[in-house]
Amino acid sequence: MPSIIGVDLKTHGPFLKEDIAVLPYENAESLIRQGTAVEIRPSHRDNG
């Protein structure tokens, strides 16, 4: 996927398949809805 200009006016990308990126919410949401990206969330481990 080519580079995009985010709502934060920063350039993000270009992206290759299986790249992981942190994007502004609005851009990420749009890409997820289009099926271009999937959301991943970090796992939080209890340090107790």
C-alpha cells in the first residue's frame, strides 16, 4: 500500500503486507472498514 497523509498531516507508509503501524484513529478506522487493514491490540500482562 502506498504512503498516506494522515489526519495528523504526517506521512505514514508505504506499507507492505503484515507491516504493523500506529495510525491516527480516523485513518485506521477507514482502512479497517475497507478491509485494507486489521486492528491489533497489544496484550497486557499482569506483572503480579
